[in-house]
Amino acid sequence: MTAQTSRRTPTDSDLQAHDPREPIDVLLRDLRTATHGLASLEAARRLTAHGPNELTRHQGRHWVSELSSQFTHPLALLLWIAAILSWITATPALSIAIVAVIAVNAAFAFVQEQQAERAVEALAAYLPAQAATIRDGHRQSVDARDLVPGDLLIVVEGDRVSADARILSGGVEVDLSTLNGESMPAYRSAEPAGAAGSPGPLLEARDLLFSGTSCTAGQAIALVFATGMRSCHTAGIRLLVITGDDGLTAATIARSVGIGGPDTKVVTGAELERMSDHALDELLAEGQEMIFARSSPEAKLRIADALRARGEVVAMTGDGVNDAPALRRADIGIAMGRSGTDVAREAATLVLTDDNFATIVVAIQTGRQVYDNVRKFIVYIFAHATPEVVPFLVFALSGGQVPLPLTVLLILAIDLGTETLPALALGREPAEPGLMDRPPRPRNQGVIHGRMLLRAWLLLGGISAALVMAGYFLTLHFGGWHLGDPTGPGAPLHHLWLQATTMTFLGIVACQIGTALAARTQTASLRSIGLASNRLLLWGMAFELLFAIALITVPSLQHVFGTALPDPMLLLVLLPFPLIVWGADEMYRWQARKRTGQHRSGEQISLTTESEASA
């Protein structure tokens, strides 16, 4: 939804679109609750709007197919081709090294996926079957899956926390190991949290409790601010209801599930038929949620076409035969898997197997996360093009007076060895903070855009290239080389040149570590996501370092790749490289966050849904 400048009464759509660290009175007002808790009828209505408080589980696949897929994805196939070509060109050691990279990557990726599946199941098991709440002014025991935003949760020693909540009174010690891996309990109490939007990750807030954690001591009453399905409106998604019901029925049903409010505009089918295309465009341009009542299937097609003509991405839900044309015309047709007809399912691009509207929000979040991770992968890969190309430019522009700083075999070692696992790990990066608090990207924006290339090639790549070349020339200088001195085989300075090219290789590896840490987020700080939140990346960087060490110390690999161990004092020069690369990008992202805070803009996604009185 577009931002409003005037004050208004909070509605269901706002219940989870706020900072849980804001002042208590403001939080109570936004959640439309009080210190005596919700009424049972209101809690039941909110449960319909927000969905059950439970984790979404996915059907598992057979482990044989999962493991085999790690050997047959596009990047693995390219590596297989490289291994075959290396064997044909009489470099069996390199071929074996590439196969080893494929096997290690497959093993890491497979183990990570298995651990992720087990982690979700384990976290689900931590959610208690019952939770103690205050409803209708007195204590009640309810199913944990029935908790809703605005509930008052009672947490005592031995309880597992059933939902994300803000402590109103009391104090408890909680085991956060399921979230941060730390074994020591953390103390949480009703101390003031500071102003809304105060810096620091939510996980460290002293007055917040999180679903799946355990209370080891104390007692507290906490206000639930988030449950298992989010109402994520904050994601820039506008909801339109197109239904054959009359206006009053449609408006009542829409409000009961959190769509619109008392002032939501209702347009009847007769009014829509009298509207010109220009008038409909002006109506939709208002950017508000609205209801089209007593509408025909043709009206759905007309509205979908008008929204797409405005440049909006249109997702249309439906379950009947008459919905099929609109489902096919929309950018994303969404059919009901259980109650939908075969015709609707065949016309749709997405089928909700559980018929739960809230699942669409989960799908959007997953889609955004995958899209972001593809970009992070690309930034990481592209950033290393600059330090790999610059050495050849220096060699060419000097007319050969500067010996080649990097060999082809060392580039292969970088692209196929040290770079592979961290790049794949970025593809499994957890969702970035604020993922569902930003507007959708413009539909004409590709995966790769100009600012992304500038960040990769100029900022990350440029700084890496400068550091790498500095290490190369420093090695040559301390070895007694002068411009134009021969360094070929048999020359007195040939071993020095091998040390210098090895220093270039190690410099790129060191910069890769800084780049990997920087590429984990597009705008958020590394502190906000935590250094250890992507364990696969840490393992990938560890493998990267071990692989690089093996290349410069193992005699057989030294012979194949043409490496020589540099002077230990020069190796100390590499230590600040990751920090410099990451620090420069951290400053860049800090500036980006300031710009975003000053001006937020973006196009909307319009999600149109068909409603029936029997729903």
C-alpha cells in the first residue's frame, strides 16, 4: 500500500507492520489490545485473518535424488566439462582437483539441506501444544497454534515460548540456543526498549521473547506481536476483492480477513460497466484497496488488463471455471488446490495445495529471498572479474616490462576451487532483515542492474584489484626486481616471480573472504544478520583457505599450478585485505540505507482475489 500522511485508526492489516520495540502504549494501540487481553471472539476473528501460529513444513524428498541433484545442476555440469577438458589436455592433476571440488561442494550442499530440514522440524517440535494467555480478562489455556497478535502470553519457568512477544511485566531467563547457538541463558525483562527503530538486531533486544525459545527461570507477561503467518501489506502488495457477492457481504468478509476497513471503496458491477477505460484507470491509480461486488468474469479480465497496463504485477486468485480466463491473463494465476476446479488449476501458474490465502505471503517472501540470493551470488562472482583482469591489463599496457602477475592455471584455481563453495553458500543465505518491509521491484528491472555492476566491478572489484597488485609489486620490490628485469624460466628472478604470482593468488583469496561477507546483504549491515548465521559460508571460506594453503605448500600442486611460498613477513600484508574490502562495502551500504530512509519508492503488486459468501 502507498504511504499515508494523515493519522488513521489502525486496522487488522497493520497489526504486524510496526516495530515491536516502540513504546508500550503505542504498541498496545497498534495491536488494538489492552492489558486485560483480547476477547475470545476477537481472537477467533484475528486467527482467520492471520492464519495459525505454526511453521510451514514442506514435503521431504528422497535423499538419493537430493544427492544426485548436487552433481547435475548447471554449475556442476560446467565443472564436469572442465575436468574432462583438463584430462584431455594432459593435466590430470587439475582434472582430479576439479572433480574433488565437485564432490566436496555436493557433500556440503547436501548436508546443509538435510540440516535445514531437520532444523525446521526441530524448531516446530519446540513449539508447545498449549499456551497460557489472558483472554476475556482471565487466564486461559489455548492451543499454541491459535495465538494471534494482540494476545497476552504468560511465560513461566519450564515453558517454551509460543510466539514472538514483548514483555510487559516480570523478568525471565531464556535459552536462545535454537536461534543464536549460545548455551548460556539470556535475561529478558520489561525494561524500556528505547525509541522505535533503535539500532541493533531484534534478537538482542532485552524485552523481546521469540518463538521456539525456552524459559529457564522467572515469570513474565508478554504481548504477542507476531505469530507463524505474517500479514506482510508492508511488502507493497495491494489487495483487491472481485466477487459475485453483494457489496455489504463482500465488505464484511474482506474486513474479517484483514482486507480493507470501514472506508474501503465498494464498486458494483453495474458501476464498473458504466465506467470508461480512462475512468477505471483513474480509479485504480488511487492505489487503495477496494472491493468490486456483483462482478462478472469479464470484469476480472478488464481489471487485470487495466492493472497490467499501469505496469503493476497482477496475481489473480480463483477456484471456479469462470475464473480460468482471468487466471491465465494475470501475471500469476493462483488456483485453489482443494476446492478449485480442474479447469482453474490447469489455467493457473501457481496452485495453493492448502487453500490458505496466507500461503501466498510465504511464497512471496521465499521468492524475494531466492531473487536476492541470486543477486548476491552474481555480485560475489562479478567482483572477482576485476582483480583477475587487471593483472593482464598491467602486463599488456607495460609492453611486457612488468611480468604477468597471474597465470591462467591460478585463475582456474580461483574460479573452480576457492570461489565455488562460498558462491554457492550465498545462494542459501537467510532472508535479509526488512525483506517484507520494502516495495516490490519495478517489473522492468532485471536481475542485473547498473548499480549492482558498479558495486561489484568498481567498489569491491576495484579495491580488491588495488590490494592484489600492491601485494604483487611489494613482493617483486623486496626481492630486488626492477622494471624490465627478466623473470622467465632459467632467469635468476624466476623463483621471485613465482612467489609474486602466488602473492597475487593469495591476495585474491583474501579479498574473496571480504567480498563474501560484504555480499551477504544488499543494504543491511553485517551486524544485523550476525556473522555466523550462514554456517555453510563459514565452511566454504574454511575450505577456500585450506585449498589455497595446499596449492602453495604441497610440492605436487606447486609443480602443477606454478606456485612458491612467499616470505612469511609478506604474508602478514594479506591479513587486513578482507577487512578493507568488507569495510569499504559496509560504508557503501550504510550510505544506501540513509538514502532509502530518506526516500522510498517502488511499484505495487496488485493481488486480486475472488470471494464467495460461503468462504
